[in-house]
Amino acid sequence: MTAVAKLTPAPGADVIEAPVPSVGPGDLLVRVKAASICGTDLHIHKWDQWARGRIKPPLVFGHEFCGEVVETGASVTTFKSGDYVSVETHVFDATCDLCRLGRAHVCRNVSIIGIDRQGCFAEYVCVPERSAWRLDVQVPQEIGAVLDPLGNAVHTTLAGDVTGRSVAVIGCGPIGCMAIGVARAAGASLVVATELNEYRRELARAMRPDHVFNPAELDAVEAVRDATDGAGADVVLEMSGHSSGITQALKVAKPGGRISLLGLPSKPVEIDLSIDVIFKGVTIQGINGRRIWETWYQMQALLVSGALDVSPLITHRFPLSRFSHAIDLLTAGRAGKIILYP
């Protein structure tokens, strides 16, 4: 099969011919119908400090995809050939204390498809039965390919009450843009966003926020306060992972409000706990992945009902062989979600 792989511990990736994965007793072999590139894949391609410490070549990477089951292991009981599926890419062990307590999204022994095990930038991928999600046929393949990041947006946004509340989204990469749509679908009274990149601000506007602010041109904290009549936002979703974005999130939150952190800082961040957290009485949540399977039910319902449409965020579609071109577009900040077709 054709695949994209990190063959050596160095920048770049190669389009290769690789063997079709073997199916274990509890596994599904999935023919990949559509895949998408994540920011994590950019780190792997760049071979930055995080990738050097985590990735062990050779590795077929990629973890956002949907496809068709073409073979099942001997002990598989809930799926059959022909099923249309996506996959929870955080593969949980189902036996640790956290899994048994219903917190499989923070499983102690998690392994991630395309990072710790072979991924989806290929014609076929092998996944555990317990990690597969049966997709509604009403969900188009290119949307089915982005349920992993959409799940991040749904989990972050719906980790507390949103209906009738003001929401600020800090950072409008694809997940931040998706969060705008989720907040709007959930009945937020006001949705504002901040983003430095002009291309991403335009993507954000496609998701119908009330305002999108450029922090380079104005005081974004004051702009959010003005938009909320000086009160600050009830809910703040920090998606950038930049120290300035985290500081901004703390400043724009209303006293007693909620701040949900999904963006990953590259280094420790200094914050004023006394002024921005304790005296304001805010709740800060760390968000990891998707709640299994609560988030999946939520996002599929939003999509199938028509309450949420994330198709404006899909800006390019390429065959898998044009992976390098897709990486160049994303690195330049000139793309939203790119769909790859093996």
C-alpha cells in the first residue's frame, strides 16, 4: 500500500510502499477513505524537540481519518466488513483505574494512533475494535476525517454550561474555529474570538462569531470587555497555547467564569494566580482529547441535526501523494483543514 512515513530521525517525510497491516484477534482493518493533517503531524514532519523526544521511526503517521472496515479479527463482535467508521485515536487500555472510572480520555496507558503506533496516512490502518466509532452515513467522508479535532472543540466548549452565556475563543486555528461553531450551536448569547493570522480570521468569520479581533491591532482584552459591556466573558476557550493567549484568556474571563485550556504551550507559562485566578474566583480546566464516548455522541448529533457545519474550514483536498505540498501550505498558514485521499 502507499503510505507517508517518517523513516529517519530527521526533518521531512517520505511517500513509500508499505505492507498492509496484519489484523489481530481484536482488531479492524480499515480502508482509509479520507484523512486530514493535524498540527501534531507538522511537529513530526519538522522533527522539533517534542517529536525527537516522542516519535520512534520508522512510523506511518497521521491520526485524523475515516474509512470502511474491510477485515475483522476473530474476536470482533460489534463491527463487520463494510461498516463506515471513524476512530478514537487515543487508544485506551480499558483496564486502568481511570478507564474503569469513566475517564478513558486520560487513560494511564494511552497510546496514540500515528504517534505511538502506525497511523492513517496510508491506504489501510489497523485499529482496535474498542476504539472504533460507527459513523452515521449522513456524515460526509471529509467531515468524518476531522472528527478528532472536532471532538477537541466539542469537549472544550461543552465542558461547562454555554447556553445563554458569552464565549471568548482565543486562537482561531481549525479547532478554535470549530469551537466558535459549537458555541453558536449550543446557544451562546455572544461569541467573540481573537486571532493574529489574517487567513485564520477569515476562516473564523465563516463560523459566524459576533466579533473577531486582531490582538496586533488593538487591545484584545479591552475589546472583549467592551463586547460584553465591561463584564468579561462567561466562558473562555484557550486554543492557541501561546503564553500571550493564556494571559489574555485569564484577563478576559468574567469573575466566577470558566476558562478551558486546550492549547499546548511549548514551555512553562507564568501567570498571576492572585489577581487573575484566586481573587476572580474563576474555574480553570485542562482539556485532553475527547470524553469517550460522550463527546462522540455529542458531535455526531450536532452534525446530523444540521446544528453544526464545519465544512467551511476544509480548504484543500489532495491525493496522499501531494502530502509535501499540503505541509507547505499549512506551514505557511495558508490553509484550514486539508483532506488527503489515499
